[in-house]
Amino acid sequence: MQKLEQLRTLFQQMDRALIAYSGGIDSTLVAKIAYDVLGDRALAVTAVSPSLLPEDLEDARIQAAAIGIPHEEVETQEMANPNYTANPVNRCYFCKSELHDTLKPLALSRGYPYVVDGVNADDLKDYRPGIQAAKERGARSPLAEVGVSKTEVRQLAKQLALPWWDKPAQPCLSSRFPYGEEITVYKLQRVGRAERYLRQLGLQNLRVRSEKDTARIELPPEQIKDFAIAQDLPALVSAFQEFGFVYVTLDLEGYRSGKLNQVLQPEVLAARS
């Protein structure tokens, strides 16, 4: 595939690169290609904070080990920034600012002239204020530069025999809250435990949206009917209440990526990175 060769050439030109590696399929593909081209001159670094599920961190470790790429973890402190915890519409800007303010000096101190991330071409079409924060700090996005879409990310990952090529998207837990509702460690942990519970039931593509004391479960539309019939709903409600929720609801529209952005004004959506 021509785009794969373009990505390989891009990394050859970089010579050394630090990958902002979350363990999602986008950054995992970037890490794989970087390691194939650069070997130990590529380093994957995962930011650890309350907005990352422990199980996602473990997945990142396992995947990095399978690829062979050197992997490190750093703690980020976005929860100490009131601009982040207040959860404004540009919350992601402050998250990515903290991430790249942490990664850039680390990269330079280790002799890596480039920090790269897993932003793909489709991400540029959505409201992603974090992309601007990364650009301001000199980060590069190889997938976006080459024009690789989300579908092509999965195609390339499958072509490269990555077992996780069809891994569901799993953005940070802070994306589960409506804009304007304060984010706390307790709320993040509550959402994380609820989503982990549902995955243990065999569900994959899902979100638990949190609004005050209410949990709203989002599933693919075609799964909603079977879920309502087959699941032990009293047991599920009891589990969610143990996690700290008071009310548990099921979104009848179903899961849709970026759903919380539908409340944004047109002028905000027009200001895409």
C-alpha cells in the first residue's frame, strides 16, 4: 500500500522519534511502523493519569512488548489544572498541552528530535482542540500527514498482522462528561469501573456517559434490544449503584462517537483544528 511506504519514508527521514502512545489502534500502528523502520531509535511513551483506564494501560504494555518497541510511562498532571477539571468545550486542549509539555522536554533530553502522535486524517474533520495544542508544541502526526483515514488505519494494522487491528476506540474517560460538569478523580473511577463491568459481560463498543449521578449506557443500536432482554438489569443497576451512580439509563439512540459535541454551537464546530 502506497501510504504505508510513505509512512516508512517519513520515519526514515526523522531518524529518531518519540511516540505519544496511548495503546489505541492509531498510536499502536504508528509505534509499529516507527519500530520497524527505526528499531531502538523509536521510543513509545504512555501518559498515565486518572483519565486512563488501568486495563487500557495494561493493554498498552502488552502491545508494546509484542511489537518490541522500547516503552516507558510518565505521569501527567492535567487534574491539577482547573482549566481542565472545569471541563470547558476546549478541555482537550489543556489535556494535550499537559501531555506535550511533558513529552517534548523528555524527547529532547533523550535525543529524539520528534514527538509524533496517532492523529489520523479523519480526526482533522472533527472538533479536536487537542490537535492544536500538539501542533503548537511541534508534535507531528504521520497518519494525518499521509492522509490515512480511520478505516485505513485498521486496514494497515491488519496488513501488518497486529492482533488489535479491530480494537474499539477508547478515548480518555474525561470524554464521558457533558461540557461544564466538573471532572474529579472519583467520577473518572466511577465511569471506568462501570465500563469495565460491561466489558466483562462481553460488550465491546460502548460508552457510559456520566451526568451528575446518572449513568447513561450507549451501545451500538443493533445491540440495544438484545441487551435489554438478555441482561440481568436489576443486577446491573445494583452494580452501578455500588460504583456510585444513583440512576442508570439506556440511550435509545445508541452509541455514536463524539455525541457530546452535538450541543456545541456551529461557530465552535467551525473552529476545527
